[in-house]
Amino acid sequence: ERASPAQAEAALTGLRGTIVAAARSRYASVVLEKAIHVSGRAAAECVATELLGNGRAMAFNSGGSGVVRALLEHAAGASRVVELTDELLGEDLAALCCHKYGHRVAEAVLSNGSVRQRSAVVATLRGDPVRFGKHRFAAAVLQQVLLQGAPAECRSLAQ
């Protein structure tokens, strides 16, 4: 929390090669989140590069989902973050929306992702809005769309 951007980058440099394991750790994931917050896009690119290929596993893990959310909040447009997000959205989005930790990642995509990425989540919710509205975690994702979505997205879900 008190590190300078240079110190945060030095910490990330020390974690190179172990970022996937660190993201899965309850405590080390917080260090990654703070480094992304302090260093921004440069740290995000470094972390996202190492997480590529492990996106789903990260989204379904308590620490990993926090790291992915931090990436989306601080550098959603960075090329490696976009690639990681596309990897997450390339598989079963319904499972992501219904998962204890995954639904928070889906909400971060809705808040910070590209229009194409947001549309993928909305299309999944549109497939069975009643089911998702009754689901403990997916209802929060549906609420996020209705609160922050484009009017056309909201109307299509409401109908």
C-alpha cells in the first residue's frame, strides 16, 4: 500500500515465474492487486502475461478473481488484459456468472470491459434471464447489467 511504483515493479519482478501461484494465494494475491493499483498498466501487462492460459482457474479462485478484477479495473484496454479477458469469456459464461468468485469477474467485465466483451456477458444472461435472476450469484451480474447497461441491453433483458 505504501510502495512507490518502482518498488511495486521490483516486487513483481521478484515474483516473475510464480505469479500464477501468487494469484491463487490468499495473501500473495493481495500483493499483486496492490502492485497493479500502484503501478497501473505496466504491472497489469506483466501480471496478465503470466496469467494467460490460466484465466478460468483464476476467475474461479478467491485470490485469482481479485487479481483479474484489479486488472480489469486498472488496465482493461491493455493488450494482454484484453487477451486474458477474451480467454475468460471464450468458455462457459453461464458458469462464470453463477460461480461464487466468477460472478465478480463477470461484473468487472460489465463495468470495465470492451463493448464486445460486455455484449458477450449480456447475451449469456439474455439466454435465460429468469434462471439467472433466481440464482444467488448470477442475479448480481444481472443487476449490474440493468444498472449500468446501455438502454437497449436493459430493454432486451426486461422483455
